[in-house]
Amino acid sequence: ENRVQEAQAKWPALREGYPDVRLHLVGQLQSNKAAVAVALFDAIHSVDRPSLVAALARAMESGRRPDCFVQVNIGDEPQKGGCAVADLPALLAEVRAAGLPLAGLMAVPPADTEAAPFFALLAKLAADNGVTGLSMGMSGDYETAVMLGASHVRVGTALFGAR
């Protein structure tokens, strides 16, 4: 799911019939929605700033502990979420100090450009920082992402069509 509100409206009822389904939030998360996200999702792919780390840590005091992927703004694009590459070690230290379940790194490369160099950079950043999971690749480039080590891909458009 891309949006907390949309997931909140449909997933509680769907989960009753499918209790083993794992729900991932792949869209941006506002700090004020951290508690709802922790209660609803099994993984959050958009941890990108210290204030969100703090909000998630508080929300996880409830006992639910979804996997967390730190989002990196791999293309240094001002319109996209994610921490700057230079800020990644500090943000990872905050995630670890807060006790969040760190599952990996996530990135969305710039549109209309070859994704492979960006996926390779994310894999290197993960290795350099002792992180194993890689959430990278979408409907148009998931094959390249898998070849470069993706553990998670986001293929909603391929499955459900354009929004």
C-alpha cells in the first residue's frame, strides 16, 4: 500500500479472511501516522528522517514491531523522500539506537534513466553499513533490481494497473 488511510479503510476486514498476509507500506509516512502504521503494517519501507524514527519507536512500545527499511534518496532528487546518501550512516545509527527492526534499505531511482547504477549504489551502501535487505525495483525495472540483489520489489502497477 502507498497510503496509510487507504490501507486503514480496507485491510482490517481483508485480514480477517487472510491472516497470513503481510502488509507493506511503500509510500511516504508522516510522523503523526506512525502509530496507525505500526498497528496496521508488517513492514514500513519509507523510514527517512530522525523524527520518524522517534515516532516509530514510541509507537512500537505497543508491542507490534514491523520491519523497517531506511529510504535513501539515491538520485538526490528534491521532490523525493529519503535521506541523503551522506546522512545514511547517522540515520542508521539512530534506527539501531532506537531499537527499530532494521530490515534493509529502500530506494527509488530517478525516472527515465538507467536504474542499474542506482541499484548497485544502494547494494554497496547496504554492504558498507552492515544491512542485508534491499527494497528496490518497481514494475518497470524489477528484473534489473533482482539481478543486483533486491530482496523486495514493488510491482503494484504490474499487478493492479496504474492508479
